[in-house]
Amino acid sequence: MKPGNVIVGQSGGPTSVINSSLVGVFKTAKDAGCPHVYGMRNGIEGLLRERWIDMSMYVRNDLDIELLKRTPSSFLGTCRYKLPDYTQDEDTYKKIFAILKKLEIKHFFYIGGNDSMDTIDKLSKYAGIVNSDITFIGIPKTIDNDLAMTDHTPGYGSAAKYIASAMKEIIRDANTYPNESVNIVEIMGRDAGWLTCASTLSRTEDCPGPDLICLPETTFDYDAFVKTINEVRTRKKVITIAVSEGIKTADGKYVCEANKRAVSEDAFGHKALGGTALYLADFIGAELGVKARGIVFSTLQRCASHLVSRRDITEAFTAGADGVQLALNGETGKMITFERISNNPYQLKTGCCPTSAVANIEKRVPLEWLVNGGSYVTSDFFEYARPLIIGELSPFMVDGLPRHLFID
């Protein structure tokens, strides 16, 4: 296709490398001769409010490109907006396509996860209905690593690197004291435990790693939890446990809901999670009479660009760049995918799949990768995940602190 104007947006939870994908879209589009690359402020929700920028006004040279690649969070801002089906609210689609026509957009890119691919899928199908020649391409992103059809997602490698590094430091700190203690670390993950599994990467020659993990893929049982901890107590005084924020009991309730607090929901019906480790620490402290501490990484695991994986940031850029090439080849309604060729040596190629095969589908940790009742992982996980955390890319430091690119 002839290069035309481009618009790109970011949606859902940020990552430490999402801006590298944005740079991949921007640079590749400009190099291909696309006249304008617009950025949606706060995703599709911002576009509906006619909020956008011309990216060239903010990314003006090669230094800005390298600076933006190293900047965490979503440069353009993000949203959690559920695009309705066009049969229920066609006016919203008419408004979006009128805005795209005004900007003379030929290529539309959305960097995000499951819900974002749902947006791309709906827009591309509507474009077919109204005979629009705009291409719609999804660029994968999520630290949760739960997108179907792709080996892994940009953002996961860096989050895994941070989690494993922080876990090593927590274990080193906890073992300073001779007293008995239980440390419970809460890690993001609503329905998939990929991030919590990453905590086991801290098991190295100088660190034992967590003693057990609790994932959404398995049912959480309080009695079994206490029993396992007591078994570990016969061998060691200091115990470290990694738990996913989204672990549930047999009745389908999140453990964090045991706090009896009101739980809000977003536009997609996702409950706001948090406090799982703090609740379990109180529970274990009361149940066993030992010192118990809850530690919550929260947003740190997705914004720690000072500890980014070089491989992750490189692959994030590639995803954005190859997305542009896909659009210029006339493809639409597709998402860029990663296809692993081998683990050792690590080799990867990009491909694509229909966004309909990804939208609203979650890829979970394979049960065959779990052992000991789901409380640890097999070597298959280590072979899969270790290549993703390789390499470092230091931020640009000014007065002893990282420098970021941002919009006023």
C-alpha cells in the first residue's frame, strides 16, 4: 500500500518497554515515507474526545528516540475503554471513522493486550462493512504474558527480570536475622501466573529462590497452605512465598476479597485486586504465631525501566516496526506474534494472527509445567523464561537519576 498518515495508541496497563514499541511504529512509519504519525492521547477513549498529538513535535531526533525507548509507562497515556459492538452503538464507530477521515489516516495501530486486540478486531470488521481502506494492526503488550497465539509478549521479560531480581534481594534481606519468619510477596496476575512463576528465576547458585508459589491456575486452599508452610519450617527458619494477586479459593472468590472490602470493577468487568499478601501474612501470623510480612510489588514490576531486559526492549521495538510493515503490505485485523525457533541458542521470528484469535482469550501457565501440587515449576519454565531476561540497557542518567521523555 502507498504510505499514508498513521495513528497509534496505547491501552491497558503500561510496561517498561511499551514505548519501545511506540518508537518502532513511529520510526518505521517515518522511514517508509508516512507523512504524519499521530498519537492518541489516552487510547481510543482520547481519540473519541479528539485528543491527539503529532509525534514529530515530541520525537525530533535520534536522541529523543533512544530516550523514549528507555522511558517507562505509556508516553501517550492509556485507557481501559470497552468499545461496544457496532450493532449496539454504531454512532461511536461513525465518530471514530469521521475523525480518522479528518486526519486522513490510512494505518491504525493499537499497542495493548487482550482487550486492545478486541478493539482492533471490532474496528477492522467495521471497516470492512463500510468499505474503508484503513488498516488496523495490533501490537502485543502485557507484563502478564497471557496473550494467545504468541510465544510471549513484550513487557513480560522486563517484569520477570525485576521480579526475580527483587526476590533475590528480599531473600537476602530476610535471611539476615536468626529469627523465624514468613515473607509473602504479592505479584501481579489476575488469571495467569506467569509473573509469579518468574519469581523462581531467582533460584540461582547464590540464592535458593522462593520456597513455594501460589498461582491462579490452581485452587488456593488455606489448610494446604498452612500444612506446606509447616513442612518447610522443619527445614528452615526463614520462608519466602510468592503469590499471584488473583489466587482464588474453591468457591471462586479471590483471596483478597476475604478482607471484606468493597471491590470495584473496570469497564471490562475486571475486579480491582490487591492486598492478597497482606491478608495472608496476617492470617499466617495469627495461625502459626510467627512473624509474617506481606510485600507488594504493585506497579513497580511494570515500570522499573532501570532494570529493563535488553532482549525485551529490542523485541518490543521489532513488534512495532513489523506491525508497520504488515500494514504497508495491506494486512488488517492482525496482531504481530512471536514464534520461538529454539531455546538454546535463543532464536525468534515474528509472524501474525487474526486479532479474533486473541481478543478476550487468556493464555495460562501450562499445568504440566507445575509440580508439587502447583507450588513450583519444572525445568520447562526455566528454559522458556530465562532467555527473555537476558541483557541490560541502562537509562540515560542526569544528576544521578534516569531521564525520561514526556508530554507536558
